[in-house]
Amino acid sequence: MNYFAHGHLYTADAYFLSGTAVPDWLSLVDRKLRLRSRSAGPWVHDPDRRMASLAAGVVRHFHDDRWFHQTRAFAELSLQLTVAIRRVLPGDDGFRPSFLGHILVEILLDAALIAEDPTRLDAYYAALAAVDPQFVGAAVGRIAGRTAESLAPLIRGFCAERFLYDYAEDGKLLARLNRIMHRVQLPPLPDGMAAVLATARALVRPRRAELLAGLSSANQQGATR
């Protein structure tokens, strides 16, 4: 799952919401610092409500990722998109098509959810803007047992850049994908990938309910924290 699918139900609790994003934020700034459910779990009963909510959001992130990646819809869509991408990238039998097939299912699920009601994305960013980035960085450091000084600037940049809005347009999304390619040291994507994105949207959109089938009553409890 990607940022919005992870967090769109939790905008009423900014620190729980930020917790759902923390593992993905860390992958951008400190890939050596990895949280786990077992490290965050003991903190969900912390007397500081912000700390408890953030830890619970981290736990929720990993819970949701586990069931999401086991859904039939995710497996089928990832394969379909990988095959479509290979057609646009002839001779690329390496990691790039399967990597893109995986992340595009997640990104385009976000896009489909946002398209249903764009005001929910406004609420998502408004909630994140309400958290104290320094507190989040310090809290993650306590959970991980090591400093996470780079997290606070990343959170400020994430809220300022608002790149989830770019998911709505194929051209802007392609530019975002090429930034990811650069970050993971893979070759850039050709302009022809834009046609694949349009096709991929049509494949992912009607299966969004299947992709979110693991959302349970626990999510609704988190939404009202």
C-alpha cells in the first residue's frame, strides 16, 4: 500500500496518520533505520497520547501491508502491469518492469481513491501539517533505539511538495516515477510509458474494493481515535 491508502481513514488523528507513513518516509531518508511492528507495539500504551497514536499507526502500516500484498487482486494486477511494461521496455528483462508493476498497483490505488473524493486528500495533508515533525522524529528514534534526525525535514518537505496530487495526471506521474527510478539507481522511463499508465489506471480502478478487502473494523476504530 502507498501513503493515501494507508492513511486516508485516519485524518481525525494526525499522529496515528503520521505513524502509517513513517515506514515509507524512513525508506526515503534512512534505509538502514527500519521499524517493525514488534518494536512499535510496546509503545501503543505510552502515557503520551501522541506517542501512543504514532506507534499504533506504525503497527497498522505493517498489518495492512501484510494482507494487501497477499490479495489475489494485487498479485494479478502486478503481473498484468509487469507484462505491459515489458512491452514498452523491450529487452529489459531485469528488475525494473517487476518493480514498476508492484509500485504502480499501489500508486494507482491511491489515485483511484483520491479521484473518488479529492477533498479527502486535502484533509490528509491538513492533518499531517498539524503534527510536530520534531516530535515525530524523536518518537521514531525512541522506538528504533537510534536517532532519526533526518525525518523532521523530510516530513516538512513531504507536506510542502504534496506530490500525491500529481498521481491524477499521467505526465506528472511519469515524472514522479522517473524520480523514483533515479533514487533506486534504475534507468529513466521513456515517454511511451505514459500510455501504459492510462491502461494501468483502467485496470486498477475497478479492483480497488478487492485491493482494500482487508480493511476491517480495526481501521474504523483507528479512524475515530
